[in-house]
Amino acid sequence: MNASALPSAHAPTAGSRPALSTLAGQAGNVPLTRVALAYIEHRFKLYLRFGEPARTLQLDRWRRCAVFLPNAMLCRIRWQANDYGTIRWQLMVMQTATPFDAVQRIPGVQPGARLLLHAEGDASVRAVLERIDGIEALGIASAATSPAYWRTLANRLAARSPLPEYSIERHAAWLAGRTLP
């Protein structure tokens, strides 16, 4: 069989899904971010609260891998328990990298991401989840929220200051700023 008869790496073959680089509308060198997810009943949950993966791969009965395109926003929650109850709550809001970005190394996130917010402990995680619910109640997708808001929320959590609410006006300003050259 000659090389021209072989299917292209970017062209879907019959019965297959298109390559992620095709979904991105870019060449095959698109840097994808892989986020580990897991679930072991009554013991461990590592899941997405928000974020739109380009693809999710089922690795085995307990583990999955969510694959994100560059510049995607996501929130991953980690919950662990033992025989006596919850031992760890962790919430991270992160943004996947574009080819020229520096990234932080985060366990279970390959090659890494920009960490916008990190909440640890029951009270902090619940406070952030309340803000996420408030954003969604406004009809705004949490993944479309301004990265500056998540950084502000992280700083207020660290300083133990009152947490700001996200508003329609703040979201409109963020969208307007993105359209400016």
C-alpha cells in the first residue's frame, strides 16, 4: 500500500473520531492538557466541577482522563475519606496552557496548568462552591468566568477576607476587555 492511500493523521477514518488537533482547527502540534479523574466508592473522588473537555477517556473501572484544549478553564475537586469520615477536601480552578505559557506542575495534570485558585478544607471548599453556584444562577458558565475573579477569590481566601460575588457587570467588563485589540 502506498503512502497516499494511508489515512491522514488529521482526517477521520470510517467509524473513528476526528483527531483532537482537527477539533481545535490547528496543526497536529496543539498542546493538550490531560487531567486525571478517579472514583472509588466511599473512599476517593477526583472529579470536574466545571470545564468542557474535548474528550474523556475511560482508562479502567475507576479512572478516567479528561483532555482539554489550550486556554480552557476547569475546576477539579478532590475528596478523600477513611473509615471515620472525610479526611481531605481540595478544590482547584485552573486554566490550561497555550504553547507559550509557563505552567505550574499539578499532580494529575499533564503537562501542567495555570493555577488560579486553590482551596483546601471543608469551609474554604464550601465557600468556593457557593460562589460557583451563584455564578451559574446568573446564567453564566463557570468556565467562562474571568480568570482575574478566580485569582481575587484565592487571595481573599488566603487573607480570610470576605469573598466577592461575581456579577453580570463584572462578566460584561471581562467579555468587553477580551474583544479589545
